[in-house]
Amino acid sequence: MYRLSAFVEVGGFDESYFMYVEDIDLGFRLQLCGHPCLLVSNAIVDHIGSAITGERSDFTVYHGHRNLVFNYVKNMPLPLLVGTLPIHIIANVWSIIVLTLRGHGRAIVRAKRDALKSMFRYISKRQPDHSFGTSRHIWRMLNKWGNP
């Protein structure tokens, strides 16, 4: 949970994402601005992800993977962007291979191509890096080795 004033301060949801990953983008921008997040561990939320579009549909693959690239380019602090770029590229190539083998080749290739074509639009949305401390904070928060 975040305060409404923080939500408004960072501009709310970025509508250019259309759908998928816009919540991650919002949380990332809030963290970059130093807004604390309140974790309510006993809260219960019922969410049926991709109920309309389909969990593994080409639509979901396209928008989800395109927007992951947008989020990385737009929000990753510069020291981490430079340091993790090779890993990010490898992860994207791996996702293309895996999703092609699962029958979503056209959607994943189109997603990555369109992300590259729109890259400068998202680079221009980058906010100045707040401090090296922000990079350390984000690095600690990243799940670097997959789900526990």
C-alpha cells in the first residue's frame, strides 16, 4: 500500500503501458522516489490474472514482455542498468527461445521488436537517478536468483 499523495506525486499509472506491468512500473517509480511501501501480510486479495486475455495467450505474451523491457529501460537506476544490461539481454533472448518453443514465437519476437522501436520514448521518460543509495536499495530489493 502507498499513500494517495505519493501516487499522485509520481503521476499515477503510465497509460502508455496499456496493460500488464503498469503496476510494477508504478511501484518501481514510488521506490525510486523514496516512498515507503506498507506490507499488509494478512491482507487477502482475490485476483484472477489474465482471466479475459488468457494466461498464455499471444496477447498476454506480447504486452507483458514488451512492457517488461519498457520498465527496465525507464526505471532501472543508471549504475544498475549498465551493470545488469548483459543479463537483461540474455534473459530476453532466453524468453524468445522458450516462448517460441511453446508456440508463441511470433508474439514474443514482435514484443521485443516493438520494445526496441519504442526504446527512446521510454529512455526519455527516465527520471534523474536520485542517489547511489537508490541503486543500493533497488539492488537489495531485486529477486536476482529466481523465486525462493
